[in-house]
Amino acid sequence: MIEEIDHRAGQILDAIKDLGIANNTIVVWTSDNGPEQIEGWQGTAGFWRGNYFTALEGSLRTSFLIRWPGKIAPSRVSNEIVHITDLLPTFARVAGYQVPEDRIIDGKDQLDFFLGKSEKSNREGFPIYNGDNIFAYKWRDYKIHFVKLDSMFEAPQRLNMPMMFNLIKDPKELYPIDKVDIADAWFMPVALKRLVAFKKSLVVEPPIQLGTPDPYVPSILSR
């Protein structure tokens, strides 16, 4: 599989070069989730723990490579947070399009971060969903879990008391903060404040239902 992906990615890059548009083409190589756990298709997230469907780092962290010759510096590496929804406003700005202002846009414009004008991402965190349910919330180097799920072969367990983790001290999310370093417990109200604000935004503009026809009219306009 690795050989196949490498070969096809090379063909795409070669085609862009042959067309003479390499310096005017942004190439992104990424994935929407970590490895599967089903036998026969199973993978590994390497250093991180967890597979697809969990809220662990192994499910969330994916490779994200971006190339834009002459604009984005080569070989630059960062551990900042970039969410897949950030691509919409970022590339809209590159293409000269105005992001709609009549609806809530989840993505953050990351162009300055990609160009090296800022060392920090424009995003500090995000809610972690499994289906329609929020399982956790990540903020900077911390995460709070509301549901325990370590494997897709077990039933999700709604926690009476959320589990918090310092992802620098405990990247595999094995040792909850309240049992290891209570000094890190300051993170809970910080994360909950952001999660409450996110949930309020869902009341203002509910998620678009599956099968909604185009053109979509935001509910905040149709009231």
C-alpha cells in the first residue's frame, strides 16, 4: 500500500511538473483519520495509541504535507493543530474568493501559518465526534474525554467524570490528570468553556441534515 501511494503521488507531481504549473499549484497530502482496526485492513499509528472511531491521538493525528514552491518553505516541520475544515477558508483566500458570511464557517484561515508568516496555527482546538456524538475535546496539548473507547470492538462508555490528559507528558493517554498531576486540572474549565460555545453555535445554526437539497439556505437567514 505504501509503495502504491508513493508511486501514484509521484505520478501526480510529475504531471504537474510536465504541465509547467508546479509553481502555481498547491499540493496537499493528508488523510481524514488514522488507521483501521478491522482484521485484514488493520494499520498502526506508530507512536500514538488508538485506531479509527476512537478519540485517541492515533485516530486523530494524520500526516499533513503541503507543497507550494516559492511560497511554502520546504522541510518545515510543525506540531501545531490544523483541522481538515481549515482548508476551505485557506484555499478560498488563495483563490481570491470571499468566504460566505451568511453562515457559520467551522474552518480557520491558515494561510499565514502555511507561508511561515506565523509560527502558530490559527486554531487552538476542536471537538472530537464519533457519529453525531461528541466523545472528547482537544485544546492545545490537552484533551478531555467524555466517553471512553479504546477499541472499536468494545462498547463506548459514557464517563460520569471526564478524563483529562496532558498530551506532552502522556501522549498515549494512559494516565488521567486527576490521578497523576492535579496541577494540570486547570485545563477542564478552559476546554468546557470552548465546548459550550461550540454547542451554542449548533443552536444558532444546526448541522446540515443528510439529503438537504442545493441551494442550501442557512437557518439563520430563513428565520
